[in-house]
Amino acid sequence: MTVREVTPSADANAILAGVQFADAFCIEISNRDLDARRAAEQMMARQPRWAEALLLLRNLLVAPLGLKTSGAHPDVPRDMIGIFPVVSETPDRLIAGFNDRHLDFRVVVDVTPAGDVRQVTATTLVKTHNWLGRTYLAIIMPFHRLIVPALLRQVAA
């Protein structure tokens, strides 16, 4: 299955007011029973080893800056998809993400209505707050463009 970059169709400002960055990737699948939660769970169930290594490095580098190393907080029970708290959910769309000092982040997983072929789209939305957020976004962007398609391929596997 081929992952392709598409124009984000999610109403970005309704999901994350003031969004400054948005991109989207999609893949077509034949699983007629897949809903947005299951697609998101399959995407986030496991990351490629190289992506896990990058996440560990990221967490080591940002912890001294006081940035979140995951969306989980032991004192606040939440519905989670991978490391991201679920913000809202319908059968066709799941929105996950969190706000931090340097930026606010959302991932939107959309699944088209049932048919012979379904499309799963992962849209990323980011609003930066300061120079640290802008710098962080610039540094992770090349990796983001590799990781999201790799995660989407897991939905088709």
C-alpha cells in the first residue's frame, strides 16, 4: 500500500485555533470494519525502531527544558492513543494531542465511510508559542515526514 501526501482537509482552525503548520498523509485500505480509533491504535501500537530511538533522544534533550516527554500525566487519568491523550472521537475521526509551553499539537485520524476501499488520513496540526517551538518544529520536520507514512503503513499491514 502506498502512502501519499495530501492537502489537509480537516478544519484546522476549528481543531486547533491559530494553527501555523498542517500536513496530511493518507493510505487506502480494504478493511471495511476499521474505524478511526482502531486506525489510530494500529498506527501508534508500535513505532519503527529508528523512530523509537529518535523519541528517546528527543525526550532526553527536551526534559531539561521543562517540556513534556509524553502526553501522560499520572495524576490525570486520560484516554490515550500511544503517548497522546485523546481530545475527541467519533467513529470517523479521532483527535489526539496536547498543549505544551513551546507548542500545541494535534494529530487527526480520519477514516472515510465504509466502501470497497477506505482511506485513512493522518493530519498533523501545530501551533508554536515561541522561538523554542519554532526551532523544535524545524528540527523534527524531516523526521516527521518519515515517521507519519511509516505509522500509516501499519494500518494497512
